[in-house]
Amino acid sequence: MAEDGPGAPAFELPAEWTGPLAHAVFHQEAVLLAAVDPDLRVIATNATAEHFPRTPIDRGDDLAAVFTGLGLDHLVPALGRALSPTQPPLRRWPLVPARAADGTLLHLTLGILRVEPRTGPALGLLVTVTDTTELVRAESRFEVVREAAETIGASLDVAETAQQLADLLAPRLADLVAVHLAEAVLAGDEPATDPATGYTPDIRAGVAHTGDAWPEALIQVGERPPVPPDLPSVRAMETGATLLIPHLDPLPADATVPENAHSLLAVPLFARGHVLGSVQLWRTERPDPFDENDARLVEEIVSRAALSVDNARRYTRERKVALALQHSLLPEAGNDEPAAETFAAYLPTASSAGIGGDWYDLIPLSSLRLAFVVGDVTGHGLQASATMGRLRTAVQALADMDLPPDELLTHVDDLVQRFPNRSGGTAAAIGATCLYAEYDPVTGRCRMASAGHPPPAVVGPDGHARFVELEAGPPLGVGGMPFEIAEVDLAPGSVLLLYSDGLVAGPDHDLEAGLRHLLARLEQTDTAHRDLDKIGRELLDTATTGPRDDDTTLLLARVRPLPEQDSVRWELPADPAHVAHARELSSGQLAAWGLEHLVFTTELIVSELVTNAIRYGEHGPVTVRLIRGPDVLICEVSDPGNTQPRLRRARTTDEGGRGLFLVAQLTRRWGSRYEHSGKTIWAEQETSPDPDAWDLG
């Protein structure tokens, strides 16, 4: 009996407390208590079916058998050892997994306290059982939701997002998970129901399984599942309702139902008013069925995933539009011009930044000359593609005016400064670089200018590769700085390479190392004999070892100088008496070339152009040049004057003014270009015989 008074131990209870305390402890409903004798028979317990339905213990039960029934066989020996005085009087096992009679997974916290008298062997044990299953489930649900927020949506690829969702749900919540996405969503479009079935056609986009591999008997990723059954509960999913079937009737396994499936939870991917797909969760191995708590948890995860899928869908759509716009604005990849054989390619970035503003162009100029253009607009997406289109159009228009490369870039630079930026103002915030090169097959010379763009590379017929020494001016839009021209003579068969920085800037963004690596690759390639498309594709394939984080553009040109016998040049005094001599020289050369059918029209063209040069020039010599191309004859007349030729329609009473009108009617095109001193007027005729060529209408 406990001693009263201030000297009594603190753990001694007053006598009047012993009975009421035991009564209060065994009648509380928070913690299950079981008092057992040395034979592990339950002599007292507060466990009732009402308050502790998942851990039933009755008076007289064998606690070892109770533990075995809960799947706690490994703790039965600990019960016997706990009676020994050599063992600690108190043992505790937190969060022990167990199984209820119906197979439900439990999480229990167990405690064993040895009950000893003042002297003698132990009277027995006091066992405490705390059911922490709901607490563990709540923590597990929170962990799953947290992981979903961290992992799902990191990618802007629709199919990858679907797979991320499947990998998260299995095995955490289900044994098998299948994610279906509408076919239109995979293409970046909004989903639409099939009028014939009332359902949205979908594709299995992601799967996950607790086993090693997805069962072969089930629908695989990329395959279209059959039309769902016409049931109200299934129809309701088209409006965003969840389908929960805790206990499935035994069904024969087929391509849609896994073997041994006993519980199903299907949740639609619903975002911004559209059902983008659905997620099917099956339980086959774990015995506990899906319940409302599982449904609410999966709905929360799937709702987050649906927004990520829709964001990825919108990105896919914008990327498709930008890529289509980009390709529609670029010329064909391969082209064969009289001046050069060419190959060009554009590869968009593999990152989530979107399509960039790289572009290339081939622009035929007068007198068989050919312009090569490569540019790079800062930024990505539709804005960059649209800006690229504007710059390409501007370069084409200015190139048609036959401006020298430095003057052309100066005009483009002025134009970019007037572009409205994204904030609505006008500034040089566009950010673009451009390289413009102009090759003349008659002289074999290429002149170029750069607006902040990497220098082009030249590979000679001997295989030696070098970069052109080119002073790069500021990027377009900066203004106030001049652009310098560089000239280089290209031997027959030389290959000229223009590119964007995506070809040479690796993951470390070391441009200098990338340039050295590019030269090494070019020297290892047989550019003199191999097809340009194969060379170009190899350069693109070896440009980066990993995903491209920038757009990549290249333009290869194998130059073809015009044979010396296909051009002739005469310099005549600025005297009207020499007009007839110019006609004679021209007709004689056409006869030598076998182009007698063009003598009449060419004499008219030469006569009119030489007469204008003498009349409106600045009393300097007049130069006449004829160029024979594969299917064209070009007549050029140059003089020191800078007077702009103007086509006009003469009145019936006018004695002159019909010269350029006649030239325009007799040729397929004509124009003029200006050099540092003087101008050149040129006119092109097709060399194939045309019986209607003299029909002036």
C-alpha cells in the first residue's frame, strides 16, 4: 500500500486513486489497452468493436494469436521476452505496418509495459495499441501532392507530362495506371467529341505498373482504346465527373481490363472547360479498394496535372504555328543557281523556349550574282518568327535594289530602330544579327558585311578551311556605327559556309572553342566531292552532343565561277558615233555564241542603253558587257553618271522617251545598280528561241 506524506515516492498513488484510475484508463477510447497474464492471455481490455473495429481484442484472447492475426508475427517473441526482468520494463514500436481482418493496411504504434509487484515475478504485461493509420495516410497524401507539384508540369511536352502523372500514381496509389489524352490535345488543339459516338477520341499516352513492364495484353502507349460503354456513369466523365467503383465484379481480362482487377478509379483531366483526357487507376495486388478519400486525393493531383497538360498543349500549338510560319518564310533547303550549288537547313531549339528567329536566304541578283543571307533574331516564339519575317522581307527588298552589303545593312539597321518593341515603344530592343554576302561568278569575288554575326568559313578546293577576316559591325538596331565590307576571291569549287551561333555554341557557350571545332570538322570533310546536303546534315548532327538550347541555321554554297568565254566587255568613248559600233560588237559576239535569234532584240537594247548612257552620263567612257548564262543573256551598260533611269510612257507627240519602255518590253526583267562611281543598267533575255519575243503588243 502506498505511503502518505511528503516523504513518499512521487510515483506512489494514494490508495483511493488505484481503483478509479484503473477504471478511467480502461474506459478511455483513444488508446487500446490490453492487460495480459504471464501466459499472454488477455485479462482486461478496453477494446470494443465500436471504438476499435480494426483491432478487435476480447478478454481471454491469446495475445500472440491476436498479433499473428494482425500480421505482427515478428513481434510475438518480444512479448515473451518482455516478461523477463533482464529486459527493459518498457518497449515501444512506432508506425508498425499491420493488416486488418479485411486486408486493409494499418499503421500501429505499439507499447509493452511489464507489470511487476514489489517482489516476485512479473504479474503480466500492459500492451498499448494506437491506430495511426489515418495520420500516416494524411501524411502520405500530403507527400504525394507535394511531389506532384514538384514533378508534374516541369516539361512542356504533352506526352511527357502524361507519363509523369502515371509514374507518380503507381505504385503510390494504384497497381496499374493508364493516362489517356485526346488526339487533338497531342497535336496541340482543343479536344472535340466525335458526333458518331459522343465521346472524345483519345490515345493512351502514358502507363505505369508496379511490375517490371506494362502487360503486353493491355493497350500500349500510342494505341487508341476502344469506344467506352454507353453507361451514364461513363458518360458523366465527359463533363468532368469522377468514376469510382470500389468493388468490381469479376471480369474477364482483356485489352482494357487488367488481370485480377478488383477496384477502379477513373478521373477526367479537366481544365479550362475542356476534358483533355482521363486517368484510370486499377488495384490488382493490394487488397484494399479505392474509397472516397482516394478519389479526392487523385482528383486534386489530376486537376493540377490537367493544367500542366493544357499549358503543354498550348505550347505545342504555338510551337507548331511558329514553326510553320518559320518554314513558310524560308526558301527551299537545296537550290541550284548558275553561280552556286547550295544547301541550307534550319533546326529549332529542343528547349521549352520555343521557336527562335534564325533565318537564311538565297537571293538571285542581277548579272548572275547571288546573295547569301543568314540572320538571328533574339528571343523565341511567334514574336521572334514574325520579326524574322519582317527582316527577311526588308533584306530581300533592299537586295533587289542592288545595294552594296554595307549600305544594305545600314538601311536594315535604320529599319530595326523603328520597329516597335514588346513594351510598345520604339527602341533597338529587337536584337538581331545578320550576315550578307554577295557573290559574283563573273569575277569570282565575294564581298560581305556583318551586323554582329559570326564570320563565314571558306573551304578551298584543297580542303583547307579558314574564317573570312571580317570586321563585324554592331547588331541590327544599335545604330550610329558603320558596317565594313570584306572581299575575298573564291577559287572554283570553294565552299562557303554561313551559320548561326547555334552551330558553334555548345552547352558551355564557349564560342571560340566552337569555332575551332567547326574548322576542324570542315577540314576532315571532303567538301570538294561530297553532296552538300550530306555535309550539312553531318554538321548539324555533330553540332551538339545534347539537346539544342538554341536554334541552328547553316547555309552551304559551292561556288561556280562563270567560264571566261561566257562574258565579254568593251569600253567605248562617250560619242554617239560609237552606238553603231556597240551594235556591231554585240551582234558579232552573239553569232560566236550561237545566239543569232537574239541579235535583233539585243541590238535594240544595246542601242537604247548606250544612247542613254552617252546622253545622260557625265562624259566618261561607256562600258558594255555581255554575259551568257545557262538560260539567260545579260546586257550591261555602265557609265560614270548617277542619274536614275526612269521608265515612262511617251505621248504620241514626243520625239523621245521610249527607250526604256522598249527595253522593258523586250526583256524579262531589267534594272540598275550603283557603284562607288557611276551606275550600271542591265537587262536580261531568255536564250531559248521565242517566236513572240518581238511582239510589242
